[in-house]
Amino acid sequence: MRPSLSVPLPVRLSILLVLFLGLNAALAQTEPPAGVQVTTEPMTLSGPRFGITYVTADLARRLDEEFDASPVITQFGWQFETRLFATDTGLSGLTELVPLIGGLEQGLFLPSLSFLVGLRTASGFEVGLGPNASLGGAAYVLAIGATTRYGDLNFPVNLSTVLSGEGVRLSLLVGFNLAR
């Protein structure tokens, strides 16, 4: 029997983050393709967020044992989003800071904070990755979603996964913002 070279999930995610940031740095060093215009004037796209989160494994057990709470909790918060660049093809780079309060419907106060770096396409598809901090400790968050635009009003819908040693948190968040 060969020894297992099992790499813990946080280490694997750290490697992916380093590769993502390295690729981002490499792309930043090059000129855009011929004919593609890049706008680097920041734009603020912040607004309220609300949704639900489902917690698994040790996190769900802790909620049940310590608080007699369900593993499904509501979330309320705000997304501070900044568009860092945009191309005339519709691709844009984003940063997002998302503070949330969960569990209020169960008499709990479960704060979390995520910081994501991501991309959005012209069609509104978006993906982001970054760190997350909560009462459960530090973790990684990966989010995908779509934003529908109606004039200057945007309606984002995002599915995120927070991966930690104690379990997984799956969240569905919706909201709105006004391009400024």
C-alpha cells in the first residue's frame, strides 16, 4: 500500500488563490488585445443583501447543541462593491466587501465578513474568491452569480460556498444596487 499524499482542503484552496492572484498579476502586466478599450475609473455598486445559509457538519452540530438552532439561517447585510476596471467587451474586475448578520430569526447574532476579488462578464455572469471571517473562524469563500441590469439599477443573485475545517456554509443571496 502506498502512503497517501492527502493535502488538506485549506492548503489546496491556498494554492488555488496564489495561482489566481499570480495569473491576475501576469495579465495586469500585458497590454489589452488590439482594439479593446479598458476603463480604469472606479465605479461603486453597493447595496443591501439578504438570503439564506445552510450550514453542514460540525457547524450544524454546534448550532444545534449550543443554541438549539436550525442549520438554515437567514442573512442580512450590505455589499460594498467597487468595479476596478471595465473593457468595451463588457468584462469587468471587481472587489466586494460583504458584512452579514445571520440567525436573527432564531434569536442569534452570527456576524461574518467576506472580501472577494472577481470578474463579471457582459452578460452579467460573475465569479469571485477570497477570505471569510466569522465566529467559526477564518475560511475561504467562492461565489458565482448573475446580475441583471435595468437601466442604472442592478439585481444580483449569488450562490456562495464558504469552506472551513468545521464544515461548509452554502448561501443564496439577492439584493439590488444603483450604479454610481
